[in-house]
Amino acid sequence: MARFARILTLVGLLLSLSTLHAQDSAYARRIIRDLTSPEMYGRGMQNRGDSIAANYLRTELKRLGVRPLTKDYYQYFRFPNTTTRPPIVKAGYRSQNVCGYIPGETDSMIVFTAHYEHLGMHGDTIFFGAHDNASGTAAVLDLARMTAQQEGRHYTYVFLFFGGEESGLIGSGYFADMPLIKMNKVKLLINIDLFCGGDEGLMVVNANARETAPYVDMLQRINEERGYAAKIGRRDNAANSDHYYLSQLCPAIFIYTLGGPYGGYHSPTDTCEGCGLGNYTRFLTLIRTFLERL
Ligand SMILES: [Zn+2]
């Protein structure tokens, strides 16, 4: 009987573990589905899709218990130039970064960033932007959700969702000029952009600088021990996402997935249905394990 009970307990444990994992990727799937819905118009200037998405993020942050970095979570900025190819914007158009934090025992900060806006619309065509970057936005929200549930945090966690990335890193560039946090207190900034798929592993940008290399070494060590990703590649710094201007103010890396499945890149085929999340839970566990060792 006792043995039977132990087996039952084991079965129960395995069931709850699998539910936990299913729930982890289910949360991200829900966020990606919402952000890529036609009601967000590709999260660009057309029909103010970017602001609809920003309001969605702010509501979600509030629900998760993430505190605002400004009175309403928003940091407003304006686009400097008019463009005629996607992302189509008018000079002077106002958009916003969405900024929150969860306090810890110290003011030393871990910062997560992702751009939530995308190419918007071209005529009647919606660019859904699941891979780019509803996926990274979902991952950062998911990390906020897990951090909020965690007890006894050493670091203060900051979560920044940038607009204007596709127009040339406008939102993150504005934040670098007008930071809402003390940048010299940032221990590490992790930007996530393009997070569907990942069958071939992960790539880390700005992995070889003096102040970031030890962190990437650690990520690779953890991955060698536990095999969360097929591989972790490393690249020198590049102005290819929102970590770039911030990397001049604090240690900052940019993580993206290698290999599919994802629906497309800068194409209307980049849909929620095309976004594979088969590796997602392992990638998030890798990041969480890394944070525990910091
Ligand atoms: Zn992107």
C-alpha cells in the first residue's frame, strides 16, 4: 500500500511538472496570439496599433504586480522622420516605451528588454510580427510573471518594452538619452528579439566585450551541463536591436534564436501559427538558472 501511494505521489508529481511546463509555454502563446491579433494592426502607426499594444502590456504588467517606472508606465517619444516603406510613420508621430520594475533587496539591477512594436500595415496588409517581436515581448512578460511570484529577490528587476525599434532603434535610443533608471547600477541588461523556433539553439550578440564575456561564458557553461539549447553561439556587438545604445551605458547582451520554426521575417507570413514554441520552456529555464547563479 505504501509503495502504491509512493507511485501515486510520483505520478502526481510528474503530472504537475508537465502541467507547469505546459502552463509556461501556454502563457507565452496567449501573449503572442493577443499581440498578433488583427485588432493590433501589426503594432505600427496605422490605427494606432502601437498604442493599443502598449496599453495591453501596461494592463498585463499591472495585473502581474510589476510597478510603473513613470506615473503611467509610459515613456513618450516622437519619431524624427517620415517614411514611405514599412514601418510607415510620420515625423512627429508620438509613441511610447512601457517601463516597469519589481524591487529587490538591493538597487543592483537586472534589466530585460524587448521591442513590442512591429511594421504595422502597408495598404490593407498586416505585418503580424509574431517572431519579430511578439515572441520576445512574451518571454520578457513571462520572466516578469515568474519574478513577481518568486520570494526574496536579491536584485531589482526592470522590464522595458520599447517602441520604434523597426524604424531604427528610436525608443531604446530615447531611453538611452533619457534613462528612467541609474544605468551605473545595472549589473546586466538582456534584450530578447526573435524568440520563436530555436531548433539550432541561441545566439548572443555583444558576447565578447570585456564586461559581458564572463556572463556569456556562464550561459554556455550552464548549457553544457544541462543541454537546454542545441548550442549557444556568440557574436561581437552590432546595432541590430535595442541592446545597442544601452550597451554604451551598461553591460548589455542581445539573445535571439537560431533556426525555426517561425513563419517568416519582415513578411505578412510571420504569424502566431508559424511561431514554434517547442524550445521555449527550456530557453526560459536556461535564463532562470543563469539568474539564480548571478
Ligand atoms: Zn525585431
